Amino acid sequence: MLVNFTFKNFRSFRDEKTLSMEASAIKELSKSVIRKGAYKLLPAAVLYGANSSGKSNALFALAKMRSIVLDSVKLNPQDTLRFDPFMLDRESAQKPTSFEIQFLKDGIKYRYGFEYDKTRIISEWLYEKQEKEREFNLFLRAGSEFEISKKRFPEGDGKADATPGNRLFVSLCAQLNGKKSSSILDWFQHCNLISGVEKQGYEGFTLKMLKENPEGFNEAKDFFRRTQLGFKDLIVTEQPLSNDVLKEVPDELKEFILKEFDGRSVLEIKTSHWVYDQDGNQVEEKIFAKDEMESEGTKKVIELSGPLFDTLKEGSVLLVDELDAKLHPLLTRSILKLFMSPETNPNGAQLIFNTHDTNLLKGDYLRRDQIWFTEKDRTESSDLYSLIEFRDAEGVKVRKDRSFQNDYINGRYGAIPFIFSSVEPWDNHQKEK
């Protein structure tokens, strides 16, 4: 489970910011808090802000750290790193980017991070804290200099000299079957970012889940029934793969099919609907291809079901950029409830997403420490702060009985677009005519 994530000098974020999933001492929605030993963690976090304020970049920062960790072993010594610093001042473009993450895995809290530029890993560190212990350093790296704990991280002993300047030490140790380093990479492997707008990368995964995981399929269908998406049933069919079939398949999905099914067959999602007589009685069932009958919102919920229910099953972390795109607010709320309820989230899965759906800010859907805002300052550098941290001009905290939705729309918390309230020049021009 994610405890917190800290990043600096990445895209629109110049200064160091931290997204925390630790529950504060507030009492609202206490049953949704996930307890892991001494830790109390949140099952969800939601980011609000104006367009181009940095909401997506906050998610992309964790996704970038993930990709660097998992792809490090593939680098040749001369390869450059995917360096994307803040570019709107003269200094930051020359400074390193840094990432640090704290997470729980197998009862241990790990703190892992690194800083890098385009050509090299400048520093890297890994700590662990087992229950009722203090935090111990496993290794520290500063350029080509390494300090390795032989007692607590023996898998790293003698491997420093084999680590190129552009590769991560933890990734090299994992490649050589190190136990703790492999555990680190496994956590990143199960932390995923998907787009709420584009379905590339996960539609094929959903097809496979619905076909091969009966438990996940049944949970998904139960969710579809509760949300009343309009169809009677969901059906996954398999048919031999032919050139005619492949012609109708998008390129990104075609690649997945050829890889996962060795070109033998193709899976297709279909929905069934009742056919009624003139008296409104159900007389027969008719089956349609998903894309033929269903709305864009319904198709999106179906396509998202793979990563959603896999995350719930694994107790892992899912990041979704623009979850609410194409979705009715009630559907967005229903997805959030899957993670907020201990009944549907028994394994401690976490959902982090950005949205413009302010309906989630009213009612008992979110705690104050789950609501986050992004906002740019006059130098176009993004800020990230939570509602629980917010103080007004007099230094007063936000009370739980405030109308968060109205306050946000009215600009009380910042993080909204600046729109001229005066008469626009075009309107003046029209009046002069």
C-alpha cells in the first residue's frame, strides 16, 4: 500500500511536493480507513484543479518513477534517461528531478528514492522499517560511491561496481534475484496509471480478465447490475482469428491479441437486452456487440472493469487520469465506493484519480484528507495541497460541516480557473453597434 509519494522538479512542479495516503486523526468515514499494523491509510485520493494546473502531472510523476524503475535494466550504458524537469526558469532545467516513495509490503515499510538528470543517477537510497523497529538504511548511493548494509541488504554486496551510472542499483540487484530488491520492483509492477479518456493499454487486459477470471467477471457483472447500465447481461465470446476480424480491431488491441492469444482467437464483449411486446412484457433476449448498442459511458465502465477489479483483488494501487470523462457523476461515485467500502475492498486497494466532478465534494463520499488541489502560481509552478492542510487568510482550518462543493466552486480553496467576470470586449463591441 502507498503511504506517501514525494517529487521535485518534474514537469509543472518545480518545488518539492508530497501526496500522502496516511489518514489524519479526523473522525469522518473512519470505517473506510485501512489499518495495516500501526499504519492507518486511505483507500482513495481525489485531485481537483483548473485545466493545466498540474493534476495529471502529479499522477504522471509516480508513473514516471515506476517506468524508470522497471525499465532501468533495459538500458545500455550510453542511453539517456527520460528527464522532464520544470522548464520555466533558468535554473530548474539544469537541476535533477527527485522521486521518493514510501509503501507497505509484506509487513515492511520501505522508503525508496533517487534523483537523476538526463545522463545519470545522481543519488539513490533504500530504507526499511519493520514493525516495532526503527528505520534502517539498506543502501545509500552518491554518484559512484555506495554504502551498503551487508547485514540487512546482502544481495547488494559486491554489485556496486557492476552498476552503470545511468542504471538504478535496486533494479540491478532485482535482476540478479535479490529478495528485497525484487519485492521493491514487484510493488511498482502492480502500481498502474491508466487514462480515463483513452482505453489503449487496458481494454485487452479487461478482455482477458473477463474470460479467464470467473471471480472478477462475476464481481464486475454484479457491479454493472447495481449501477443499472441498461443491459441484461454481459457475454464474452471467443472466435477463431481471421484477417477479416483483425481488420476491424484497433492497432493497439490487435497487438495485444496477437501477443496474448498467439493469433489463435479473438475475444469480443457483447451485451444482451430484453425485447418487449406491445404490452411491455419481456419476450426474448437479443445480443449485440458492445460497440453497436452501448453508450460511450457504458462502454467505458465495461472497459475499466479489468484494472478496477484486478486492483481490488490484488490490493494494489491504481492511478486514473480523468476518471470522470464520459461518466455520469453517479457512476464515478459508484467506482469510488468500491474502494471506500471494506466489503468490496477487503484487501486494501487504493484508487488515486483526478476529476472535475464536484459532486464528490458533497455528501459523505470523501474525507477532508482525501481531497487534494493543484494550482499554479504566478511563475507557472504547480502547487499540491490537501483540504485537511488548507488554512484561510486567518489561519483557520476547514470544518467538516462546510459545504466543500460550494466553497470550491466559489474559489475558497483556490485551484479553479480564473475567468473574467467583467464584460468581455466582444460584448462591448456588440453594444456599441
